[in-house]
Amino acid sequence: MRMYDIIAKKKIGYELTLDEIEFAFMGFTREEIPDYQMSALLMAIYFNGMTLSETINLTKCMANSGEKVDLSEIQGIKVDKHSTGGVGDKTTLIVTPIVAACGVKVAKMSGKGLGFTGGTIDKLESIKGFDTCLSIQRFIEAVNKVGACIAGGTSNLAPADKKLYALRDVTATVDSIPLIASSIMSKKLASGADGILLDVKTGSGAFMKSIEDSIKLAQIMVDIGYGAGKKVSALITNMDIPLGNKIGNSLEVVEAVQILKGAGPKDLTQMCVALAVEMLVLAGRGDADFCTSLVEETLSSGSAFEKLCEIVTEQGGDAQMIREPSGFTVARVCKEVISPKSGYITKMDTEAVGISSVMLGAGRDTKDSEIDYSAGIDMKKKTGDYVKEGETVAVFYTQSEELFDNAAEKYLSALTISGNKPSESPLIYAKVEKSHIMRYE
Amino acid sequence: MRMYDIIAKKKIGYELTLDEIEFAFMGFTREEIPDYQMSALLMAIYFNGMTLSETINLTKCMANSGEKVDLSEIQGIKVDKHSTGGVGDKTTLIVTPIVAACGVKVAKMSGKGLGFTGGTIDKLESIKGFDTCLSIQRFIEAVNKVGACIAGGTSNLAPADKKLYALRDVTATVDSIPLIASSIMSKKLASGADGILLDVKTGSGAFMKSIEDSIKLAQIMVDIGYGAGKKVSALITNMDIPLGNKIGNSLEVVEAVQILKGAGPKDLTQMCVALAVEMLVLAGRGDADFCTSLVEETLSSGSAFEKLCEIVTEQGGDAQMIREPSGFTVARVCKEVISPKSGYITKMDTEAVGISSVMLGAGRDTKDSEIDYSAGIDMKKKTGDYVKEGETVAVFYTQSEELFDNAAEKYLSALTISGNKPSESPLIYAKVEKSHIMRYE
């Protein structure tokens, strides 16, 4: 078998066999296939796509390339959740304790933030002592003991995907639906949960910009999951507007606590209830109505909040910091961003909002950037709100005064302010299950 | 400027600017742009093509990447010819002395054979003493003195193309019309002739398989040439059947001599007359009718043959070897290939015929393979001929008995023998000039 022939075959649009996929991608992982041949193949895949069978084979091949987590020591059905990444997306911090409080085990592998999107691991690490680098044994113990654990992926989970992603990132071959699907699902298959809920974020603050592309991506991921014996479903959710009001690591932890105490923003609460219900349904806890009542009960009774405290304590974190939000590093600079005109906010370029929070120090420009956990944005006005000239649209937090001006300029450039109140967009566009798509208004 | 953005721009189908082309391709030549980014760009070019303006910019950029031959010391118009490569294509050995004998200077840069196609340099080197590695000064002197010179390209002619071709060759990105056009024309622009005749070989024994693709390629190359102030035209010629009867280096030199003495195969003679006439017309020697009479005169008078002897002598070769063909290394094995059945040869897979001559030792599998100058094929029957079962279809020459069987099997598999006499195909399909295509029957 020759890599040249595999590139040529994909280039003219033929389907690659399992053997050819293994030869190319495992050869690349073992450094037997040079980068320059793989990048040519990746670009040919960008143009000609992959069939479902090719995508499943690639996913399995990458999932098998390293360590696979065996969760059989955890009793009952284990669920996981994956978000394709967005701005202000702190849902994992909220949904994980809710689902665990409803009696379903959550074995959650999370990632760090990169670019304009945040990452759950960074948010959790803003809690003093919180440890996300757990051995698989510790991970299993924690899930067994408190019902949930949120850990960073081990470095040897799907190493083929890691190496491939690094090449895609510099060769403009990231935005290929089968490559995105296999990248996400290879890590999820390797991480051992029985049920996986996919949150495919869609819009100006997400990698997927169109609902139709998101549905296509979700369908492929659901099919891959079932092909590997997992229960998978997906929600296609709105990322044309940041989720909740806070962006930035410790700011988002504080907002998550508000939600769990029943006092957070409505959009974020609704989204978290929907995600938690889906995870419970996937785990077979009951039908949607029953699970909704369970979830609402955990919020009103405070049991979900208590579960978060247990999770934090179990992973070495200081639960007192979230019981009475204090002890987080305080930003040195706290300054208001003022609206230059009056009118309705009709649109927020959510990627630009995310970038402005990175400019304040809340995110990473490159993999090695240091994060300022205290930096971020408290949005006072969002899409649909009326704002007067001179009124505060957001409060910025940062350690360095000089970062403010550029970030504020970026933030204001992200807002479209005009005369007419915009119509409201749905929070959730669609739900994708095996052989079934349900679209919401 | 970032290579990533250039790849992404081409991927979504936008035209690259001159600055972007220089940044990418000169950066690659200087090893500032890694192979894996260039191969991704090449594959995006394969899919999205290049505009004429991009192709001209790429060609000029590669032509300017190394030494440029200055032929201004040679008086009069200098013409060159380029064949895209075929099987049994010894036309350069014949056309060069004809054109020079008609009083037009030929400054010919040639290449070595690779794969199933032969190369002029290899054929000439089968003549004892013949030197194709000339300094530019010696090249100019030779053209001035005898009217023609055939040299191998200097290693520093269009080095960007050389480096790029090596990458295309291993990433399945050779068969892109703008990349082929810019590769050929960058070397031709750098090699200094005023007029260039392109022989675009088409069919089973050529890289270009369809007449329409060949016309498209020719049009782009003609446009590039005019864009750089050169006179260029192209003939689209038949390579569905090997040219002449002989394949292999010294065998082809002997056949070239036969043509120049007026005693060679009809197809090859006609093709050479047509090519020579085009070169003379390009050089402004007269109209096609007048140039045809000039060419025929050089063949009947023997002046073209004498010119070949002068060229050989000037480049250090032993002209006696071609005056009385002898002194060539004699193949140790000379063996007939026998037809397994009776009928008309209706088709020859010309690439397979070329491969069978390589299997006898006449060509190169890789750039570093050694060539056996004596090896090759003398075809006794070609497309359109009737052959009886047990009759000789070809005589094979090789140094090693054990190479015969596989090569003969390959050769016979290339022939389609059936009941009906096939209709005759034209030798020349079309002529492409600036803004004008003439198609022949």
C-alpha cells in the first residue's frame, strides 16, 4: 500500500477502505507517513468529504490509537456531554451536578479553552485546589463516590487525533464536517461513557455558523456513536449570543453557582435544564416530562448546588469559595463600557465578544498562553435589550489597565445598535437523535 | 502575510495576488514555508484551479527563482521546442537539425526520461562522447557556430519549479493544468529562446489523456508565453500510438537518422515535418507552404542529416557512429515477441508499451536508475496492421535474458487484437495559437 495512491484515490472521489484509512492515519501517528502527504490528503478530504463508513472507520482508528478508559467499575449508566465550544458556555459546571443529583453518574472529560471559546477545565481551575489532572483510577473512584467527576482528558487519549488536529490547524483543514466529527467522537469513544449528549453550538460565536451544517455534523456524530455501541443524541443550540451574562473563568463559576441557587439569568437556566433533561433521558432515567420535574426539583431544593460542593471537595477544591463566592482572585481593574448611542441591540458578533474577553486576559491566544482567571466581562445588555447613549453595556475586569481600551473597542464593534426591537431567537434550534431530527420554532 | 491565510483563501476559491503567490512559492523555495503547508495549497489549487493571471504570476515567479539564460549574444531569432513527453518521441533529434538547416537558430534545452516516457538527453548520450552538460557560454557558442545545440537544463534553471515538482510528485498534485503549464513555461521562460513550439502529446501514451484538456493546457501555455513577450504556439499531437517503430535510446537515434536520410516511417516523418514547419513559421521564416518546401528540401538534399552530424561533432560526439550506424553498444539478447492470435491491432495502450521498454532496461523507474542505452523495442506491427497468429509483432533488445518474459507479457497485454480494421486517427489533432484554435479532422 502506498500513501500516494490513497491521496490520489480520495482526490478523485473514491471511498477509502478501512485498511487504507488505518495505513494513512496510523502511519501518520507513528510518523511513518510524512506531514506533507497527510496535509494533501486532508485537503482532498475537505473537498471530497468522507462517507459515513469512512468517517466511522477514521473515528474508531483514532479512538484506538491510545489509551481507552474502562469505566466498567462504575455501576450503572455513565453519561458524558460534549460542547463544540462557545462564548460564556459554563453549562458543564451546572449540568453535571444537576444530573448527578438526579441519580445518574456523570463521567465528564473536558478540555481547555483555545481562541475565542472558553474551556471548562480553566473555569474549574479558578477554584483554589481544584484538581482536574486525575489518574483514571481516581476518576473512577470520584464518580463512584459522589456521582460525578470532571477531569481533563489524559494526554494519551486518542493521540492520533491530537497529532492530526495540530496539522489541520496550520493547513486550513479544520472546517471539514467529517474531520470535526471524527475528532470529537474519537475522544468520546475513548473516554468510556455509555451515553453522550452533544451540544452543537451554532452561530456567530461558534465554529459552526449555520444550523444546517450543525445538523449535518450532529447526524454524523450520532451515527458514529451508535456504530460504536453508544447512545448519543445532540442539541443544536444558539450561539449567536453569549450564554448568560458572564464571560471569564471565575466570573462564570460565580454565575454557575447563581443558576444552581435558582437566581441566574433565564436563558442560561433554560439551556441547562434542557441539556440535563436530555442527559437523563439518554441514561434511561424516564421520559422528558418526568426528567424535567426531577431537574427542577434539584434546583429548587438546592440538591444540585450541594452536589457541586461535593464534586469540588472530592477533587480537592475549596468548596467554601463557592458556598459564599469569595476568595477568587479579584481583578485589579473594573471598568464600565459605555454605549455610544441609543437603540436596541439587534445583533452581537459573539466571536468578537469572545475575543474581547481574551484581550482582557481571560483566554489563550496560543496553547501556551497564561490565563488570568479573574479577567472577563459582565454583560449588562444583550441582544434584544434597549440601551441609552452613555449607559453601561458591560463591565470589564482585568489585571492591567492598558488592556481595557482595545478590548472595549472590540466589544463595541461587536454590537449592532439600531431603531427596531429584534425578534427573539430560539435557544435551541433542533434535536438530533438516531434517524430522527426534531426542529424547534 | 501568513501562509495559513493564503491556503484558506485558495480553498474557498478566491484569486491570489502576485504578493501572495511570491510569498508562498518563493518562501517554499527558500524553505521558509514548510512542505506540509505547500502540499495543502497545491491540493486546494488542484480542486479550485488558478486564473490565468495567477498562473502567469506563478510562472514568472518560478522563472525568476534562479539563473536566466541570456541568448542575446546569438544573432537572429532563437527557437526552442518542448514536448510534454511520449513513447518513441525522438522528434527533437530530427526537427532540430532540420530547422537549423533552414537557417533558424535552435537553442534547445532538453530533459531526461522518467517513468514510461523517454528523454532526449538520454538518447543523445547513447552517442559516444556526446556532451549535454554545457556551460551557458559553450551553449551560446555552439548555437552561433553550427546553428543549433541540444543541452540539458542547468541545475539552477527555475529551481523553484524543481523543488515544487518533487513535492507534487509525492502528493498526487501533478495533474493540475495550471501547475503543469507553469512548470513547463517557467523553464522555457528562463531558458531564453524567442519562439517556443509546444508539442502537447495526447492519449494513452501521454500525461494528457484527452484532447480537450490538452487544448486547455496549450492555451494557457501560449497565453503565459505571450504575457512574457515570447512567441508561442502549440500542436496537439496523437500519442495513442508510439511514434515511429523504435523505442529505446540508441534504437531511436538510428531511426532518427533514417528519417533524416528520407528512409524512415511515414508517421514519424510527417510529424517531424509538421513540427519543423511550425518552428520556422514562429521564427518568421515564411508562411507554412514556403516553410514546408524548405523542410522537404533539407530532407531530400541530405542537408538536415549533415546538420545533425555537425551538431554531434560540435558537442563532442562521434559523428561516424551516425554516418554509418555502428559502434552503439549491442544488446546481448535480441528476441521476437509473437502474436498469440490473428486479427487487426485496433488499439495499443501506449503507456504500457513504454513501461515494457523500461522493463527491458531502456528507461528509469526512479531518478537514480541506470539506463541501458542498447535496450528497447523494434515494433513490427502497430495499430491498424493485420497480424497472424505466430507472427512477430516486435523485436525486443536487452542485456539480460531474464527481463524478456515479463516485458513481453506487458507488451502483449497492451495490444487489442480483433476482427475489424480500425479507422485511422489523425497524427495532429489541433493547433493552438494566440487567441486561435484550429482543429484538424
